[in-house]
Amino acid sequence: MKKLILITVYFFTVTIFAQKQANIWYFGQNAGLDFSTTPPTPLTDGQLNTDEGCSSFSDKDGNLLFYSDGIRIFNKNHVLMTFTDGSPADNLGGNPSSTQSGMIIPRPGSDTIYYLFTVGTNFVPNGITSNPGFNFYTIDMSRNGGLGEIVDGPVNLAVDPFSTLDISTIWSEKVTAVKGNECDTFWVISFAQGDFYSFKVDVNGVDVAGVVVSPVNFSTTDKRGYLQVSPNGQYIAFADYRAGQQNIIGSAQLFNFDNQTGIVSPNPITLIGENENESPYGVAFSQQSNKLYVSTYNGTNSVYQFDLTNTNIPSTRSLINSKQGFRGGLQLGPDGKIYASVPNSNFLDVIDNPNDDANNVNYINDAIFLNGRRTAQGLPPFISSLLLPVEIRDVATNEILNNQNIQYCIGESVEISSEAITGTNIQYEWTFDDGISSSVVSTQPTLTLNNLNTSNSGTYSLVITLIDDCNNATNLEGSFNIGIFEPASASPVSDINFCDTDGDGFHSFDFQNDINPIVLGSLDPNQFEVYYFLNQSDADNNSVPSALNNPYTNATPFPNNQDIFVRVQNKDAPNACYAITQFTLSITALPSPSQPTDYEVCDDVANGGDTDGFYNDFLLSTKDSEVLGGLDPTLFNVSYHTTLSGAQTDNATNAIDKNNPYRNATINEQTIYVRIENVANTNCFTASDPATAFMPFRLVVNPLPVIANNPAQINQCDTDSDLTTNINLTQAEISISNNHTNETFQYYPTQADAIADTAQIADPVSHSASDGDSVWVRTISNQGCFRISRLDITISFAGDVAYNEEFTTCDDFLDADGNDTINNDDRDGIANFDISPAIDDIKSLFDPTIRNDLDVLFFETEADRDAVINQIPDPANYRNTNIPASTQQSIFVKIINRINNDCTGLGEFFIRVLPLPEFEITTPQIVCLNSPSFIEAEMPDGTYTYEWRRNGVIDTSSTSETLDITQGGTYEVTAINTTTNCTRTRRIIVSESIIATLTEDDVTIIDDSTNNSITIDNSNNNLGIGDYEFALQDESNNIIRDFQDTPMFESLNGGVYTILVRDKNGCGVAELEVSVLEFPKYFTPNNDGVNDIWVVKGASTTFYPQSSIHIFDRYGNPITEIAIDGQGWDGLYNGKVLPSNDYWFNIELTDRNGNKINRKGHFSLLRK
């Protein structure tokens, strides 16, 4: 058995690849790798410090030739290469900020001539020509002592072959290359807007004139992102980065490529669309060209896989890895792994097995340490076909083994062969390296290894030398590792049939402790591990995530049979050396029966009469359904036993034949033990046990009732002399049986009906009968056993009792049932009565010698009294029916002599519910402390006496319906009907308020300002306890600001105002006159009636008893003095009109409190 294993730890061995020109990489911040070892060795001698673009190339033996960032070329000594004129190669047409700044191509047929193709970028420093486009340089490695020189270039390839225009500025940052289908050819491919450009390189050099232009149905203005051609030359992957300041509209496209003609198919397959919020950057094909990987960036660095073998490639998109980091490139290495760069890291990530399906891909973060150097965005591109080794396959499975670690078990045999090779002089050499020495083990196309053992572990390499179809001497190489391990075996495991004792259908199974030792047998548990699966597929595929946890609890309850597949595997080779066995796990339900009731029958006359306590016809199978309850009868057996030990032993010991009649073995009753067992597992059973919840049941033979009098007698009184009435037959039960309180009775018109249980009297409580009639009675015990007897009827006549009293009570505030609920009503005419005194009153009408033998019964209707049903049960607490208040209700009386049920008398008395006083109130109310008021009981329906209370204290000042009040509080008024003593109380809530007390101290005035205002201070209720609103009135008594809640008025002109403070509760309006000063800034004395006079607004002798107002010209000369209550200044001086100018004032005012105000300023006289 063999399996390809993904090893995440690299073993250091020397490996030779078929095409070693891609062995040396330089990239990032002076980082590098040497792929002549596995894993590759980090290099620290590189001179590149590049954000993105880089390229390098080695000779056929893997020795470095030169490398470049697209602007500079360094030789193998890490020194700048020169042109033939000696100038340094430090200003080439690429750019370190170009995605793929360079691609190196050897000229076919030459060992010394190489071409460096460069692509530029628009992201260049100021002062440098933007985007030099697509160019190539010729390098001759025979020059400068084998260090090489640039002998030609740059040659501009960014030329439209149809218009001959230079299109460098629109050229992309993309370049890729692959071997052509013709001998000794390569195709170098680049892109500009909507066209691919393919240049053939052959023994004649670069065919510039023969460029193949392939217009495609795709275009982009963003030049960033990788371009790669698959190793087999069939596909081109295109990363369109397109990410701006706000928009991420990149895409990934897949084109078909013809490596014969260089033509790119016009219609791509969109792998990632523009509306998916992704910016694809890196692309890389697997070595077998069957998988494509795309790296994207949208704030997170993500890598996706696409399966190129699927007919719907976009649908196979699978996320392989996602991590924090900027955009980064992908590149297939000569070892068949794909390397991923995430910028500013000391490591490269690795896709270890890129040919595999996505769910098996092993992505290793931080796999290759760069020995202190750091990554950037780019990795060096190579001719993709260089990375296509000779395929080595397992003949039996046809699996490709290249660069894999393969595992086999001891004793296996294997055949390994290369792919079919065409050419001449083909020679094969298989070598084996066990880490100590290396030797040739075969020179045949197929390597056969028989009866493998641990000595066969090591590295196998194949070198094929031949003359290929192009007559070139060619080496094809490939290698793989083999490990040999101890085989596994799986000992058989017996099926498990578990009885579930807790009844939930689930159980926790410890397979590791219970099964592992069995299945491992003699295998070492330290070397071999065991997994358990629910299906063969998961076991075969070693789907460890699907393996059962230990302990394992079954997923579905009983009934449940599960096949468990057991996989035993070598820990070191789990996918190669394993064995599988299986067993069935059955979980049977421990029966959870229902407790059966006793099997009860009535004694009969068979075998000894109906009092012997035996019964011959017990059929126990009739108890099965009761025992099973909801259990499925097809899954469980029920048996019955005479002993507990028999039931606990099996279904036959001391068992009773449940399908045939059975006679109890002991008189009156016998204990029966039940066993219920699972059909699938008879050891999974429950037996009835007196010590458990499931107890045995009894066979019970119940006795028949004992009749005290046969026939029995019943007497009934009639209300008239016809001796026909409705009679309550149940009153005779006390005479029929001495155990009547524990028995039930059924009545029939004839004995035959009683025997046949037909024509039963439907209403024995009100049975129509005549004097001398008889009925037949079934007396039935609590166990349902009965005897039949006769009841004779005697009917006699009795008169009324002279008792007609009336009981009264006031209506109550409860619901109809006497409960305190939301349905309470004190107008429904329903209340509680104590009518029990009527009992003694009525008994007192009879002879004292029989009073103690009398029962006095009360009924709501005459019919109930005649039938002696619906008796009022508690006369001391009787609640009448819904009769309107003040309406008289009858209570019907029946007096019975307990000794002989003779009619002693009938009677009737009365009850009446008295209504409560009715009146209305208004609540809540306000009392103004500045204006006393009154409250009253409104619209009374009668003349009543009133009682008033304030806050619970009686107010004796009034007994009428009105009460004078001067303060707030909680008032209660009670109306009293002095005739019935019925009362009603209602509550009035009275709140206090008062007119505002407003003084100048409560007012703040801001005047002579840009925003004159008046503010009334009502903090701490200093105006009073009322709820106030505020208004403002001018000198003409016009309301200029209507009532508002805010005690502030702004943007006022100068003048005299009246503040109005109104109590919202109606307790009055307080007023206060105030002055707001304003000194006008100008006036226009043109006799138009507007601003013709300059006067101080808001100033008067009322507010300022003393004043001095002087006006001056701009030079300080006095013009006039005006009185505070005068008309003001009209702009004249000694009768002469003064011109427009600025004039000055000096004003001194003294208010009523002696406070002085001095203002100086100027204003304008304007004449228009």
C-alpha cells in the first residue's frame, strides 16, 4: 500500500532538477534562495532592494549568471554589469515598482547569448519619463571574462505594428514566457490595454517584425498584476489589480494560448469578477498545469485555487489561505512547490502540494526563513516550461510522484516509471540515496522494488539523457522520496449490543479503552493508532475530522444499529500502512413500561357462590397494552409471573399463560409480577418490583354490595291532595344500604330493566311518581359491583308554615361572586346575607319535642324545594342572585323530619338588597389661597346626611352637600341614608394654588444693549406655589408677547412695559410695570412721522424722578437740553436746521431708589 504524504518539515538533501536555470532567485529587500538544496537555502548576498519586479537566471548546472530589478543588472559577482562602452547597466527600461520588471530568455542554439525583456511602470519619480514601455536588451556572457556585457539595446517593442506608433505609455507591467511548440523557440508575451503581443525567440534572435497581436474581449487601464503562462503552454492567467482610492474592481481572467502560433484566444474565462471586491495580483500554475492559484488583496492577503480540469472552472474557486498583509506575488519553484510573498516578512509561505485538490492542499505560513532578509511584493518570473520536469508515476495507481514523499509498508512491491519519452539515444539512470551513500539501482524505464523493507527508504532520482526531436542533447530529471513502515492489521471486534438503562436512547462508549486493545492485538499502541468512523468512505480516506470523538455518544436514539468502521494505522505512515475492520453497535431500549392498574372483577356465582372471593376468567393478555403504554409491541415481549424471582429470571419461569383464562390462587386477591423485555436483546428487560417505581399489580375479586332493606321505603310530601309529585329518589339511599356514602345508585322502572341495565331513570332527583309506586335500584360499589333491590314510594300532603320575614342588607362593592375584582359593582343588587336566624325562628313554630329532629332547608326556587336539589349550602353567608336593588326576592323553605322523611311543612320568606346613595363629585380641584372656595356632593338622588373628612380627620363645619374650603388636601364625603343606614363615600383631591407675588426684585432687565431683555426669576417658587405663565404688554396696552411658559423676553425695543404673570389654575394675574432704556443710534427729522425725534426710550419721571439730558455737537458745543418727559430733540438749534452729522449726549438718571445711571455716547442725524 502506498500513499503520497505531505510533509510540512523539509528534510535537507541534495536534489538535482532537470532544468536548473531557475535555481537561483533574488528578490525583495536583498533576499535570495538557492534551489540546489531541499529545502532551498537562503541567500544574503543579493544587491536587489525592489518593491516588485525582479528576474534572475542560471546556467544548466544551476550556477548564477546574472539578475536584475529591471533598471540594473548584476553579474554573478553581484557587481553592476556594463554596456560594451563601459557605462554601468543602471538605467534600463524596467522598474523595481513594475510588477514583472524583467524576463530573461536564452537564445536557442547559443550558450552565451541571453535576452533581458523589461516592462516599465507609470509609478516613477518626478523628472523621469513615464513608462518606457516594453524593451529588450542583448547580453553576451562570453564578454568580460565570462561576467557578461550588454551588447545591444534597448530595442523598443512597444510599437503598434499597424500604425507604427509608440504605445509605451499604455503598456502594462506584465511579461511571461514559455517554450514554443516548434523546435528551439520561446514565446515572450506581454499586454497593452486590450491586446496581447507575442514575440518569438529562436536561433535567429527576437523576431520583432513578426510580432503576433491578439486582440481580446477584455481591457484594463490598470497595468499592475502578474501574467503567467502554464508550464504546458495551454493557458495564460491574467491578474487585473484595479484598486483605487475607493473602488476595488479588479478581476482575474484565464485565456487559452496556442504555443504553435503565439495566438491568445479572444474570449477569456472570468475567474474573479469586477464586482467581488477583490484585487488579484499574483498568479501561478501548478507544475502539472492542472491547478491555478490567484493571490488577491482587499485589506487582507488571500490565496484561491481554481481546478483547470473542471468544465466549470470559476465554480471551483476555493480559499486556500487568508492572512493579514499587503498584496504579494506567487511563483512556481523548480522543486514543484509554489512560493508566496507577503511583504515585509522574514519568511516566504509555501504551497507544498499545488497539484492536489483544494481540500488536500497544504499551505505553510512562514515556511522558508530568509536569514534576516525581508520580502517585498514580487518574486522572479521564469520561462514556465523550465519548471516542467519529467513525470514519474506509480504504475499501479498512475499517481505522479515528482517531488513527493511516498510511503509504503514492509512487504509491498511497487513499479515506478517515467512518462513516455520521444527522441533517440535515450538512456535511463535511477539512483538511490539513503542519506549515507548513493548508487545506481536501475537503467530501465521502469524501476521495480519488490518485498520492500526499511532499507529501501531514501531518495530516488531519475536522469534521462537523449537527443530530443529537435536534435538537441537534453537531460530530463525528476526525483521523489520513499519511506518504508511497519504494516497495520485490525483484529476483528464482536458486535456490541448495549441495553440503555436511562431510557434516553443514548450512551457514551469508551472505544479507546474497551475496543483499542482488542483491535490492536499484538501491535504496539505507541506506534499504531485507532480511529472510528461511521462510514466506509471516511475510514478508507482517513477523514480524521470525521472520526468519532472518544467517548462516543450515538447521534440518534434507539432503536439504532450503527456500523462502526475501525481504522488501525501506523502513526508514521497513516495513509499508507493501515487496516480496516468493522462491527455493529446496537443500542436497545431498556423497557420503560407503564404501571398497570390492578385487574379487578366482581365476585360471581361460579365455583362457590358470589361471596367466595374467587374468579375463574382472568385473561392477562388484556393487560399488555396497559403495560406497554406508548412502547411498540413489535419491539417488546410482556410475560406475567407468580413470583418476583421468576420475572427476573426469564420469560418462562413461574410464568402464567396469559392467553388462557386464569383463576386466582388466593382468596380475594393475588400479586402478579410483570416482565417486559426487548425482543432484540432479551437481557434488556424490566421486571415489576415492589422496591421500584414499576410495581406488580393485583388480581382483585371485589365483593358485591350488602342490601340493608329490601324493599326499602321512601316518603314524600306533596303540596296538594292529588298525591302525585316529583320525588327525589336519592333520599332513600340511606335506607337501602348502610354503606350508601361509598356507593352509587341507579334507578329503573322494572326489575327486568334493572337486570338488563335498560330504561334507566334519567333524573332520579326529580322523578314523577304517585303514591304506591315502586322502582328498582342497582346499588353499585366503588369497584363497580352491584346488587338489585326494590324501593316502595309513599306520598302524603302537608300545609305551609306561617313565616314571612324580610332580611335586608346594603349593596356591596364586590363582583357577582363576592370577590374583589375589576368587575366590582355596588349597583348590581347583589350582596351577602345571613339568613341563618330563620332556621331557629321556623323551628320555634313546631312542638318542642320534635324540634331537634327537624332539618330546615332553604332553596332559591320552588321547583328546587320540591325536588330537594340545589339547597342553599351556607345560610349564614348567602349571596343572592342578580335581582335589581330594592326588589324583594323569595327564599323557599322545606322542613323535613329526619326520622321518617314525613312532610312537616313548607314555607317562604324574603330578602331585599338596599341601594346605596347616589351622587357625583368633581376631582381633582384647585383652591386659590387668595380666594377661598367650596366643594360639593353633586346631583344627589335623595336627601341625605353628609359627613366630610380632610386627610382622614372629620370636618364638623358641614353636614350638608357643600363644604367651604381654604386649603388643599384629600377630602372624603359620605352620604348617609338615615332610613336604611346605607352609605356611599367618594374622594375629592384638592390642590392649592395662588396668584403670583411679583416685585421689581424678581425682575432682571438688560437694556441699552444689542439684545434688550426682561427676565422674571421664579426659582425656588419665589413668585408663589402656582403654575405660572408670562406675557408682556406695551405702553398702549397691546400684548406684544403672548403668554408663554418661559419667564424671559428678548430682542425688545426700549420703552415701558407691563409684565403679566398668570396662574394657569385660574387664581389671577399679577402685573408689574418696568422700563427698558434705549438710546437711539440715529434719527431722521424729515417730518415723515418715522424717527423724526431723538428721545431716550423707556425713560420717564415715573421710573427716574431726577434726570439730566444734554446734547452736544462733535466739537463739544452744547446744542440743547431736553426734559425726560419732553418730546425730545427735533434736530433744530435756535430754530435753525442742523446738518447731517454725528452728535453726542451726556445723560444722568436717578431712579426711585436713588441709584444713578450715567450714559455718554453719540448718534447720527440723517437728512434724506
